[in-house]
Amino acid sequence: MISLKSVIYDLEDIFSWTGSYDPFEIAHHLDIELVYTTKLPIGYHGLAVPELNTIFIASFLNGSNYSYFVCAHELIHITEHDGINSFYNANRYSRSKMEYEADNGAIFLLCKYYLYHVASDESVNICTIASFFGLEEEFYSDIEKCLRFIIN
């Protein structure tokens, strides 16, 4: 399993040569193909297949700000986890830990994206970031943790 600090280090390294925290631009720079599809399993918004270097995103998310979260989440799986076999060979605990790590990495990336690419002089807070990306309240504590880390 990976630590958030490791993900942050990797994302900052990627930023140093891409100049962006946009998960779609990062995927492009890493030659990761993005495919919008209606063929995902029920309940899935995205799916990363590292062996194909591809991220599949549900078609209904195309053009939505929530797609940034889905892309960032799947990007973390591709860059930080050891392929699809690690997911299917994982037990329930380690699988949910991988999802938690991908969520946290995605939240960090989106906080950096918002601060670097979107924020103006208006005050930035948990609610503005969550609202911008269409994230539910369940992510508020993760957003707060990432903002505190970034600011300090």
C-alpha cells in the first residue's frame, strides 16, 4: 500500500514537468488513453486498466466537473498501484484501502488543481472545492486534511 506523502511526492514530480494539476492533462502527458463509455459495470463511474494504460470513464460524466475526480482517482490507481491484478487479488480490506488511497490522492490533486488553476481572490474553503467538483459531504474531511497539508 502507498502513503499519501508518496502520492504527493509523485504528483509534485509530475507537476514539475507537466506544469499542470489537471488530471486530464496529466493523463495525456503520461500517454494514458481516456475512454468515455457506457459499458462500465453497474455503479462504476470509472475504471483504470494499467495493463492497457487506459482510464475508462462513464459517458454521462463527460464534460462535468465530477469527471475530474473520477479521472484523478483512476490516475492514482494507474500511477501508484501495481496493476489490475493487485485489485483482484486483494482481500476486502486491502481493496477498500486502495480505494481510500485513490480517493485521497485524487482529493489532493483536485485541491492543488483548484488552487492553481481556478481560485481567484474569493476565499477558498472546503465547500467551494467540493461544490466545484460535485463532491459529496463524505469528502469534506479529506479536503480539509489536504488543504491543511498544502497551506502548512
